[in-house]
Amino acid sequence: INAVQFTYGTTNAPKHGGTGGDDVAEIPVTEPIVKVMGRHGWYIDRLEFVTLSGQHFGPYGWDGGDYFEYQHCPTCRLRYITGAAKVDQFMNGIQFWFNCS
């Protein structure tokens, strides 16, 4: 995965990651994201998002690296992400920030 960028309402958040890649995946999320799954090795290889009702978006990317899954607790919702890229290529770091009520 080269980069990720979220839009909150009509506001585009900063792009996190590298500058490469031409494919764009738009995720029309109308409910909270509660779980993030993916794969990573040297880079972030794959991402998949799950909403409160269990709707899946993705997977985006490929099958490299080790599997990860993050779901903090039943009341937590993804609020924003941060990421990094090595030499403006592929993402090699990502953090998911959740709010819990």
C-alpha cells in the first residue's frame, strides 16, 4: 500500500504514506469503523476495515507479511489514522487512533 487518506465529511485529511501508486479505493463508510485488519512485513501490505454492523471494506493490497487485527473494545470507534513511508514509496508504518465511550 502506497498511502492512505481519509475524508471526514467534506474535509480531506492529510495523506499518509508514499507518493506512488495510481489505484484509488473509495470507502463510502456511513457508520463507525470498529475493526482494522491487515498484513505487514517491511511495509504495510494489506488493509481491511470493518464497520459497526459488520460490513467489510477491502481487503486492499496484497498477501505479504504477517497478519494483524485491531479491535480495542466494543464501544471504540476509529477516529483517525497516522502513517509513514520510507523514501516516499510504500507505507512502512501506520497507527489507528480510536475513541472509546
